[in-house]
Amino acid sequence: MEYEVSLTALTYGGDALGRLPDGKAVFVPFALPGEKVRLRIKEEKRGYARGELLEVIQPAVERIRPRCLHYTVCGGCHYQHLAYESQLVVKAAIVSDQLKRIAGVDAKIAAVAPSPSEWYYRNTVQFHLTPEGKLGFLAPDSHTVIPISECHLPEGALNELWPQLEFEAGTGLERVELRLGGAEETMLVLEGNEPDAPEFSTDLPVSAVYCGSDGEARVLAGDQDLVMQSGGRAFQVSAQSFFQVNTLQARAMADFLLARLPLHRTATLLDVYCGVGFFSAFVAPHVGKVVGVELSPSACEDFAVNLDEFDNVDLFVGAAEDVLSDLELQPDIAIIDPPRAGMAPAALQALLALQPAVIAYVSCDLATLARDTRRLIQDGYHLEEVTPFDLFPQTYAIETVSLFKRGMD
């Protein structure tokens, strides 16, 4: 069934919100507040519906022409029809709304730190393969792979390389990832559903690693890791390890923590979900002790290399809930950078038992940030400020750094 609907707000996830004639909320992708649109209902639930945008009858003044010919089809971007300055305003409002609705807190939201580049900013890009072996991205709300001929998010060297990749049909590969290192070195990471790698050969100047169903990484060409550069530091990053995709914004977050955390020579800093040691490397020269906590074996190996120069750094390997429960220390500061799912309840409980005076919570998911914020406030922490960092222009995703202090009214 089709409707004409006026839209009122953008929501977390990229959709615009409107009301159907019966008052039911309807979420519409690729639309903007202030627009009148014609839509088709594609999914109806008890309390809301999801619509497919058919026509913009009255466009918003902020609407612009998207850059990419695959926009609305491939599912990778959500805001190309919105000018970048307006994207930042929208994201700040969404951060505030999520914290208010889920955590029940009227937080102080700082201005969004814009990405230095709104296009061609990703040092990593991950493709899926069509049944014919063509590179593409998943269509919105679908497992269908849309083959692509252009993308405006990867850095230039990656955009020059990926169109040269060729794959046969039926290789068993699930994903193909390209990473760009600090010296413009590139790594190709192939992910498959079989333990053994498919046949592979290349004349391209890339390292290649296959990550199979057994969890092992097999080097097919070149090196098993890549060196990423940020803030004058080099970071070894293995094929199975995580590194922020927007290099310049990652450094901006590190600079923010250096400026805002109460770092001093006798402080003990806890870095939970420390990964390859990105934040630890920047704060280690300014504190008495850094204690990293990480579960990923490859990230732990990278951490050991990246922090080897420091005598005041320890690393504990294991799940955060297990390590934190057994730690016998009193951290002054904690940096928490969990995956999208946020902190496991047991991990958050164990952190609260350690009672760090200051917590910097780095989050890539507003819903889980709001959930954990509510628990931190219940346990006596005050949310001092939330600073959004736009690591992902043209998408609804946003990184935040939230500062909590214990015992403040």
C-alpha cells in the first residue's frame, strides 16, 4: 500500500521518521525531515512500519545530489543526499536523543569533530562477492550482493587497486578486505568458509592472507601484517586485528584523551579492549602504569610489538569480565573501547568494582553506549561530557568519547 507522508526527524540508523494516517510511526530510508514523500510499506510491525521511498514530492532545502551512482542500492551509505555540515548537526542531535531516551540523561553533547575528509577516508574496505565472483556490497536489509563499479569512501590507493581484483565463481570466499598501510602498502585479506585457502595468485604489489573457518591466518603472498601510521607512531596490525578505518580521526580521538584525561606520572591507567595498543601507545609516556586487557590473540601479539619500548606497560590476555574480576589494582583512569555490543554485563560489573576515578568510554554504537551509561550513573558516576567524532561520513555511524567521573553530583 502507498501513502503520502510528511517526515519530521532523522533517527539512529539513517531513516527519516513520519506518521501514517492512523498515527503509526513509519521509517523511511534516504529521506529527510521536512520532506513530503510517497512511500510503499515494505514491512509492518505492531508498533511501527518500514517504508520504501518512491518519490520525494516536496524536497528539503538541505537535500543535495548524491555523488555515487550506486547510492540507495548498495547499502553502504545513508546520508549522501545530505550536505556534510548538516550531517554533523543531525548526528549531534541523534547522540543527544539516544542518551535521553535510553539512559534517561540530558547529556552535554560537544560539537561533532568533523572528519578531515568527507570522501576517500577509509584505510580499509570490505567487499562481498556475487555468485559470479564480482566485488560488491550488500543491498539494504538484504543478503543480496550488489556489484559495484565505483566507491567514494576508500582512500585513493585502495580505489586504484580494488577494480583490478578478479575472482572466479565458487571459490568459497565470503568477504574480501583491502587495507592500506602507512607507506601505501596494501594487504588483501580473504575470508572463507573452508579451512584451506582457495587457489591464489597475483601480480599486484600486495600482501595476501587467507582467514578460514578454523580461525587460522595463512599467508598467501608478502607479509602477515601491515604497518599503520598515526601521530608519528607505527602500529603493527595483523590480518585478524582491528584498527580504526579513519586514520586521521583516530589520532584526533587520541589527542582528545591526552588533553582531557588527568594523566600524571603516578597514575595507573586501565585500557580495556585495548586491541593493538593504539590508545595505550599515546598515553604510556604520561602515566606511571598502563594495564591493557584484550582477548584477541592476534591483537595481543601486535600489542606486544607496538608497546615493546615501554617498561611501564602490562598486558593481560583474556575476556574482559575474567581479567577485570581477577585484577588486584586500583586504577585511577580507565579507557574502555568495546565492540559494537558494548561491555558484557559481567565486565561492566567487574570494572565498577575497581572504581576508577575517571572512565573514558569510546563507543561505536549509541544504543549500547546509552545502556552502559545508565548503569554507570546508577553506580555513582557522573557523565561529564560526550564528544562525537565523525569517523564515518556519509553513513549514520558515529564514534563517541564519553567522560565519566566518580562521585560527582
